Amino acid sequence: MRYFQKSKFKLITIANLYPDFLADVSQQILTRTNFGFNIFCDRRDVIGQTIIETGQWEGLMSRTIQASLSPGDCAMDIGANMGYDSLLMSQTVGATGSVIAFEPDHNNLRRLLENTKNLQFQNVAIVSLALADIESLARIEIANIENTGQSNLRHAESNSLSQPVLVSRLENLMELEKPINISLVKIDVEGFEFKVIKGMGNYLDSIQALTCEINHEFLEQCGSSAKELFGHMNENGLVSFCAEANSNDRWEKSDFNFNCRLNHFDVLFSRKIGARIDALIK
């Protein structure tokens, strides 16, 4: 973790603050993925069950992670859930690379810790914070066990199944003496995608590629829109490629207007398209 030893991440990485996180694993199955790494999957959860049955989650996104990263790179997984993408990033960047995984949901965080700690992934820093465009204390709505990917900050105030969570701007966390070049950032935060990106501030210039999930309804509930998000990324020199949500197909170069017909889709923003990513584009 050479990048973060002098940073605030060493102070806020919280793997040792919750001694009961390695609790009941009776519902978890150690699963070998199609990409060669093992992961504990909860068979009650749609994400876990899909990995158990198929060996992967979101095939195009998985291949994009592999194609975007090389040994020694740094990557971020914002909304890491149980850590499937984090572990794939970890394996791809190798021992000389680094991964920062953000996960504010304490239940998901427990599974993330189990997967990174028990399976000896030593190049993953875990941060229990929510990211947005402000610094605040908020509440996160906790998803049920059948779909752990639905935790969100949209409706937590009106939901009794919520937890307090610290919210921070990524730009403020990344106050390092030398800017880190981030090869890939993956964001899946149930409507807060544009808020996370705005919270990057000038640090967005250091990011080479970024993937995120777009849900028009969720973005609107959080006070933003896909049109704003696309415009912001294009103004910052990133070209957009889109695909249907959870696709196993390939990316298609597009702008916001192309995807007005889809309520829910995935997008890849990239500054430069190498040969490996080009192979994933129609």
C-alpha cells in the first residue's frame, strides 16, 4: 500500500475497528470465479448467488476492469459491496499495485473485510465512508439480504433500517504531496454517482478511466441528471461508451442522447482507448 502510507487513508481505514465483523459465515460459500480468484458469496443475495452459479458478476464490467489495469496500477472501487470488483482489481494490479475500496454499509463492509482479510489480499485499503460533493453526517438505508447492492442514501431519513455514515469529498481525502494517477475508478452508489464525481474536484484530472451505473430515476431523486453527468465528464476530456446494465456484450461509443431511451445502463468514461479496451467496443 505504498501510495497511502502518508495519506489520510491510513487513519480512516477501519478494518480493525469492528471485532465482530468476522461473525457468522454459515450462509457463505467459497466460490472460484471465472477470473481465477476466490470469494465468499452469500447464497441469499442475488449478487452472491449469481457468482456461485455463473462464476462472475456483470461480465462486461469485469472484462473492462481487467483490460483497464496492469500490474503496478492504482484503482478505486466506490460502492464496493462484498468486494467482487475490488478483488478483481487487486488480482489485476498485483502486489506492486493498490486498490482503495469504499463501502459505507456496515453489513456489506463485514463481507468485504471477510473477503479481503481471510483471502489475504494485501493490496486493498478499505474505507468505511460514503462519498459525495459535501462533508457531512448522513444516514444510509440498509438493503435486505436478498439484494445487498441496493443500500443507498436516497431514502434513509424515512426508513427505520438505516445507519449513520460519514460523508466526504474524495478531493479532500486525496490531499497527498504528489498526485496519484488512478488508472480506473468504478462507481456504483445508487444515484449518488454525479455527487461522487463532483466531489472529486480537480482530482478528476488524475483519473484515466471511470465506470459507473446510470439510473435516471435514482439520479433525479438525488438532485442530478445523466445529462449533467455526461456533460461534466465530456468537458473534462473523457469520452463516453455505454452498454445495457449488467451486460455481457460490448461497449458502444455514445453520448447522453443515445441513452435517453434506457432508464438503467452502464457507462465507461475514458481519456485514452488502448488495444485491450478497444477489443470490448463495438
